[in-house]
Amino acid sequence: MARVKKKERQEILLEKVKTKPFLTDEELARKLDVSVQTIRLDRLELGIPELRGRIRKMAENAQNKVKSIQSGEVVGELIDLELGHSGISLLKITEDMVFAKTQIAKGHYMFSQADSLAMAIVDAPMAVTGVANVKYKVPVHVGEKLIAKAEIVKVRGNKYFIWVKTHNEKQEVFRAKFIVVSWGDK
């Protein structure tokens, strides 16, 4: 990849961080074919916070929107929320989340992340899971970061049909279809 001018590189950096806010400085450096220090200097100049700061800001904004459950009840870190439409959460798999013998993540953590995210995107004072159809696609291990994306695909009365797809850095690891039932006025 040929070197690009600073202004052009910074425009590309802004676009990449806007579309994929979870990219680390190291990943951005590889994608732009520059050093990590160059990325850090560009971020500083452009006023782009580091990864942890970007996630914290997104999480604070999303937490304030949740209606159907308490925001602290979402498993993982709620990153983005558009009530009545979609949401994103991030869950890092730790030692206590895996089976000792196989070092593979226990499925209920991925289910809980997806289920609580599905309930959080419902624009109602109360919501419960009515039906869940889940598929565990590949094993997940310690240290992996799971990004769950939920989207309401259909609403019929007080029933919300929601798809949740969870990815690690490489591929889809979990997928679920939920029917979430809401009660109370919007």
C-alpha cells in the first residue's frame, strides 16, 4: 500500500473509527500501514479518544436510553442503543466464564448477553423473553471480545421479533431469534 498524505490518512482514520469504533490503535495502524505512534498522534490531533474512551462515551449515552430493564442488567457493556430499533453490546470473556477442562466459554454468558440486549432495545416500560431460538456456532475462549448486535425485524402487537448476532474479531460465534413481549404504554 502506497503512503498517503497526512490529511488523507486522517480522513480515512476518522471514517474507520466512525464505522468501527472498536478498532484498537494497533488494528488501525495495520489498516493504514503506519506506526501505532502515528495513529496516536493523528487521534490526538483530531480529538479522537482512545478505544477505552470511545467505548465509555458510547456506553454512557446508551445506558441512559434503556427503558424495559435497568441499564445495569444488560450483560456486557451496552455500547449503542436505538430504542425500538437496534443495539450493540460488548462482552469480554474472562477466566471465570469458561469451563476449567476445555477452556471454552459457558454458553449461558453468550445467551445472557443476547437476551438482555434484546430486551433493552424494546421501547416499553417492561419486557420479557417469550421465545428464544439460539445457535452456538463456534467455541469461544478466554480473552475474546464478543460484540452482539440486536435488531428488531418485526413487531406484531406487543410482540417484538428480534435477531441478535454475536461476533468475535473473526466470525459469527452465536446467533439468536427472540420474541420479546412488552407490557405497559410506550
